[in-house]
Amino acid sequence: MKKWHYFFIIAISCFSLFVLYKKSVEQNILAKDGVVTIGEIVGFRHSGKSSYTLIYRYQVGDNIHKEEIPSKYFFCKEADNSGCVGLKFKVIYSKSNPSISDIDLEHYNKYKGMRLYY
């Protein structure tokens, strides 16, 4: 193999480890000081070849937070639309940093992806 192949493999490995580390940190924060509220899905858009972005919002005090997570395409029977737009679900957010959150899509959780950006 050429040297650039090794560099590429190492770069991909480092990026993957970074994403897993950030996800672990986020989960630990939510486990320690997470608060549950109700959020609403406000958007579902096509963002790549076969990827989508799910947009949800929730209120903490007087502030409304809007977050995005990657997703696969799914049709929501309850809302009769793609991505359950308009439906409300539980959201857990961090008391110390309310922009750290996760939405519980119940039986649609299998369509959620991991955030690759922070």
C-alpha cells in the first residue's frame, strides 16, 4: 500500500473515534443532569443521497431551542407524513447546557443517526 492509503485509514479512524467520544460525552452529560420536556418535530428535509435531517424544537424557560439530527427516511403513520412533522415527543436536555439534547422518537428511534457535528 502507498503511504497516502495509510494516512487515509488513520484519518478515518481518528474521525470515527472522535465522533464516538463526543457521543459518549453527550450521553454522560444527559445521564447526569438531563431534564425531560416535550418537543415538537418542525421539519424533515432531504440532505444528501439517502440521508435526511430531522429538526425539532423544545422550550427551556423563555428560550426555544431548535436542534437537528441526521436521519434515514421514514414515514410516520400517526402524522400521515414523512418524519412525524407536527408530532410531539419527549426530549431530554442538559440543565447546564440546554443545547445538548436528544429526542425520543419511540418506535421510530431506529431511523435516527449520529450527529457528526457539534
